[in-house]
Amino acid sequence: MQNTNKFTLKKLYKYFIAAITGQESSYTSGSIRKAIFMLSVPMILEMMMESIFAIVDIAYVSQVSVNAVATIGLTESVITLVYALAIGLSMAATAVVARRVGEENIDGAREAAVQAILLGVLVALVIGVVGFLYAKDILGLMGGEPDLIMEGYGYTQWLLGGNITIVLLFLINAIFRGAGDASVAMWTLVLSNGLNIILDPIFIFGWGPIPEYGVMGAAIATNIGRGTAVVFQLSILFFGWSRIKLRLVDLKLKIGVMLNLIKVSLGGIAQFLIGTSSWVFLMRLMSEFGSEVLAGYTIAIRVMMFTFMPAWGMSNAAATLVGQNLGAKQPERAEKSVWITGKYNAIFMLSVSLIYLFFAPDIIGLFTEVETVIANGSLCLQIVAAGYLFYAYGMVISQAFNGAGDTRTPTKINLIAFWAVQLPFAYVAAIVFNLGALGVFIAITLAEVLLSVIAIWWFRKGLWKKTNV
């Protein structure tokens, strides 16, 4: 038994090194479990890198002023629209590139990659010009006080004006994931976050010859970090080890391919906006019950978001596997990949839910000593975690639809689960039946379970296997 364990651990270590170093592996043949592992590891690490951006900025900026922190909050509310566009385009890029790679049509994958990048640049330039010129007006529309606007508009100018780094970072990483080069996407964010951590204090507080920029320095540092990562991505695409290699002659507009990407991306954009708007509504509803209740909810959500990262990583792996295997005319292997990925995700999410159920007060207590905050944060963790086993499958299957290029189906499911059920139920339970925060927490769990049940039922119908992208 001991030798077997040593062999297994040795093999896992070997696969782990292969996954993070980007050693090429076939995802349309061989072991599905190995394929899931090889794709999931770098994608999980990538998702965790993504979450570091906001944490680092807030940690440093909170030392500047309350207005500085509020500026980040208001700007991020606006930048959500940029994320929606970037994520929608990314879903389309992953689906189309994965399908072409599965078909062994590398020229088609290259073509899709170029059109995705050109489309991203076009969208980002329009947003950038508007954001830079009207930063003060945007903060004013979001409710910013005059002193906040004067202190923070530079941050908004830099972040919205430089949104091309956000869009291209998302898009090109999506191209890498679709091609099966998940480790490249991971190392891109390692570079981006590493630079951001180093540059944040330099530009915020002013070190050496660099003047003190305050909150604007956080945006400067973030743009430099992301911009450098984008240059790194483009270098790999043109000169590196990615399966997709671009040439200057490829940089031409192809309307048909671009329109197809736009069509596929609309569902992804809608999915993100539906989910985001429902969370905004719930946050507004929670504010009715006082700052301590809201603080407990906010802490619980932050804790859950961090533990969602591995689950999202596995879900992204399912999207790539579905896209490539459908391209290789292996729909049954694509479906099997989803169920196996869902099972692994369920094991992980079940483990997390048990930790939340038994240790929620201790976890929330790490962030605050206020009893009311701990009580409400713990209640949120415990009730929402009760639906984790269902949601483990729901998020994998939603991404499987996206990987197949069927972005409309998860959009419809999100509309039903979040807008038709979660929001009305939360309001009625919390306000009409006076359940308060408890009603909101129950609504979140109910929506998770409903989304997963509908997704599984729809997935089993198999219509996604006939999606053309």
C-alpha cells in the first residue's frame, strides 16, 4: 500500500509540474481524469491570481484615505461593464478557439484569435476615450461628493482610460485556455500580480524618484502590471511556445469571423450582467438591516468568493474539454468530461461546505470581533454552503454550455434562477415576511439549487452537442 501511495504521489507531482510548465498534452484522447487535472491546476492558480488584484489595491489604498477607498468602490461599479464585455468576449474566444483546435484547424483557431483581439481593442478604445474624458462626470453620476471626485478622478481616468489592458488580458488568456495552453494564462497573471504588488506602494506613497500619486498611483501600478502582462502574452503569441502562433500577415479584419464572435459573446455578456445586477440588488437589500448585518454579509461573500476560485478553475477546464472534444467529433467524450469534472468539483465543494457549517463563527471571527457581524456572517456562510453540492455541478455545466458555444442557454437559466426567483423571493422573505437577512440567505441558496437542477436537466437533453461556432 505504501509503495502504491508513493507511486500515486509521484505521478501527481509529475503531472503538477507538467501542468504549470505547459508541457503539451492531448485533451481529445487518453485519460479524461489526467486532462481535467492538467487543465484545472493552472486554471485554479490563475483564478486565485486574479483575486489578488483587488486585495492588494485595497490593502495599500486604505492607508491613504476613506475617499480613496470609496473611489475604488465607485470606479469598480462602473468597470463592471468593462468586465462584462471582456468576460463575454473571452467566453466566445475560448469556445471558438477550442472548437478549431479540436478540429485540428489551427489556421481557423489563429483566425479567431486575431479577430477576438481586434474586436477587444476596438471596444476598449471607445470605452477608454469616454472614461478618460468624463471621469469626473462618471464619479458624480455614481454619487461621489465633490472632495472625493477631486481626490479620486485620476484613479478613474487611469483605470477606465487604460481598460484595454483589462480587456486584452482576459481575451488573450481565454485564447490560451481554448488552445489548451492554460499554464501560459497562469504565468501571465503571476507576472501581472507580481508587478502590481511591487509597484503599488511605489506609486501610491512615492518612493525614490517616483512622486506620491495617492489613489491614482494604484491605477498607474495596475495598468503597468497588466500592460506588461499583455506585452508578454503578445510575445508568446507571435514568438513563443503557444499552440497558436500569430504572424503579421494574420492581422487583417475578417467580418464573418468577428460577427460570429460577437454573436457567441452576447450570451456571455448577458450572463455576467444578470449575475452582477442580482448581487447589487441583494447588497442594497441587505443595507436595510444595518451596517453590522451588511458587514457580516460582505465578509461572508469575500470568504466564499475566495473558496470559489478552485471551483471556477475546474469549471473553466470543463469548457476547454467540451470545446476541443466537440471539435474532434467526440461529443460523448465531451459529455463524460463534464460529469467527471462535476464530480471532482462536488467533492471539493462538499468539503468546503462542511468546514463552513461547523467552523463559520471561527472563520468570520478572523476578520472582526463584533458579535453581530460574526453572527450574521456565520449564518450566511452556513445557509449558502448548504447548496454547495448542487452548485458544484451547476457551475461546471454552465461553463460546459459556454465551452460548446451555447452561451444563450446559461443566460436563460440565470434569468430564471436570479431574476425570476432569487430577487423576488429575497424581497418577499426579507421584507414582507420579516425574515430579514435570513430571507436573503435562503434566497441565495434556493437560486443555487434551482440553477443547478435546471442546468442538469437542460444538459441531459444534449442539444448543446449540436451547437455550431
